[in-house]
Amino acid sequence: MSELSLDHVTKVYQDDDEEIVAVDDISVDIEDEEFLVLVGPSGCGKSTTLRMIAGLETITEGEIRLGGTVINDVDTQDRDIAMVFQSYALYPHLTARGNMSFGLEESTDLPDADIEERVEEVASMMGIDDLLDRKPGELSGGQQQRIALGRAIVRDPELFLMDEPLSNLDAKLRAEMRTELQQLQRQLGVTTIYVTHDQTEAMTMSDRIAVMDQGELQQVGEPLELYHDPNNMFVAGFIGEPSMNFLHGAYSDGTFVSDLFEYPLGRAIEDAVSGTSELVLGIRPEEIEVLDDAAVGDDPAHEYEMHVTVVEPMGDQNVVHLSRPGTDDMSDNLVAVTEGLRDVAEDSTATVRLPSDAVHFFDGATGVSLHNRQLDLTEETLRL
């Protein structure tokens, strides 16, 4: 069993007389065979967390347990962990075969024949057996990444650690490799922690996502849970593309009042936000309805006339930027997503609807979620 537990793990760097807290009191349990993605912006502490698990960074406080055993003071080479780096870290003078076998030759007493058999088996499984006699300089970026993954897999570790392994690939190959990595992880059944700043990778690859910001763990949950039921504004804004719209305002007599519009609240939302002076309304772009003439008036309390400033055609959808009528001021703009075949003209007027069952509300002072959109997220739904 390869469960991994981080128990109040903290990392503090000393810079002259100043202490810099890179990772602040993180606790999370990763189940056996689980694929957990650590996601967050640059400098949030996700790679430092990964390096502490690998033993490449010392822990200031807390415990890391692998399979129930505390590994804080275990040497890196003795942790039974395989790591895949962003830079691939292949030896340029060795062939792909030599790179894949190097770790086993240095860290085990396996006979050469057994190592060769294991390398051949993994290469065949990954479809790279025809690359084994080439050196890294003769391989494309995607091929080098497959060799780096193969080098980790041949070790048959208890835990895979992956630090932004796809970030150097072009968009098409990155999408292909996402699928390959998922299939490999399921096939191998090895507990995996994957670090990325790309929320698309996090949403599409993970069993669960751990979102970090400024060294602190913001939320851990399954992808749809974080998307629909975020703990705070940071999670709500980081997960999802285009990002959630945020409008700052205040509560006044059953209504959310902002510079852009006034939004009447239902009883459930009123109960959740009453007593909070600063409010933020959040709604995802795909939930904003850009209405045709026939649909206008169905919910007049939540319909608003907006100015279309920019339309970004994406093929399957249009990203529509909206501002207050009579101005191109984008300080209080909304972003909506429509179907790709929908004709929305720039510099036109459109009526949009913000459905009451799709809005979120946050405390404007703390960013904490007060009310999330109404959606029945059953366990079966989350795992589809």
C-alpha cells in the first residue's frame, strides 16, 4: 500500500534575518493508486512541496508518511520514489536504453539481464522500443518525455512525483501526453502526485486537485467539486477557463448592488449573505445567457442590457466581452460564452441573463464563499 500523508508540513527559508515561508502548514492524505494534482500560480509552493516529498528539500516542521512510515529523515535514494522533471534530465551521452536503465544500475543489485528485460518491457508498453538505441539529441521533445517517463516506470516505485512534465511540449502534443499519462497511471496503479500551473491539466487528469496559493492549501477536492463548489474566490477564479466573473458590490434590502447593475436575491441567497457588508457576485462565463429577442423578458429581474465590446471566435464557442452600455470601460466588464454558430456582433447591444441558480456570492473582505450555485453533485456525478 502506498498511501502518502502530509501532516502539518511547513517549509521556511532563512534569508539573512528574514524568514520566508514557502509552504505553510499543509495537511493532505493521498490514497493508494490516487492521481493527485497540485495546482497553483508560480511561487505558490507546489514544487517545494514536491521536493520535500522527494527528499530534495528538508522539512522545517511536520511529517511526511509513505505507507505509514515517516520518511522525513530517509535519504532521497531510499524513499522508493521516482520523479519526472520539467527538463527531462536525460544524460545526453547515453542512449535512451542507457538513460532508462541507469537508475536501476545505480540503486539496485539486479543482474544486467533483468534490467535489460525490464527496460524492454516498459519500452514496449509505451511504444518507444524503436527509440532505445538513439541518444536524446536525436529525439523530439515528446520522445524525450516518453524516455523520461520510462526511466521512472522501470524502477517500479511506490510513488511517482511529476513536476510540470508537459510544460515544454507544444499544445497538441501536450494534450496527447495528458491522455497517455492518465492511461499509464491507471495501468500501473502507482500513487502519483503531479504539479502544474495549468488548471486544464488539473481538471482533465486528476482524481483530486489540491489548490495552493502563497504557500497555503486552499482546497482539496474532485475536479467538479472545486469547479462548482469552491471554498473561496481564489479557487473559483483559478479553476475554469475563461475565469469566473467577479462583480464587487454590497447587500441592500434584499438586493446585490454594484456599479454595473442591481441584482435581486432569493431567500436562500439572502439568508447566506445577510450581515456581510462587502459582497462579490461570481458567475462563470458559460452560465451567462446571451439572449435572442424571443427569450428576452422571461426573467426580467435578472436581465441586463450590455454593450458587446469584443467577440473572440473559438470555433466551437464564442467568448463575448460585455461592458456597460454607452462606454468601453472594461473595469466592470463581464465575459460570456456562447455557441460557436451563434452570431454575436461586436459594437452591438445584447441582453444577457444571469440565472439565480448559477450565481455565487463571496465575502468581499475575506474572499470566503458564502453561497455557491445550486447543483446536485452526487458521488456518481463527480466520478463520471
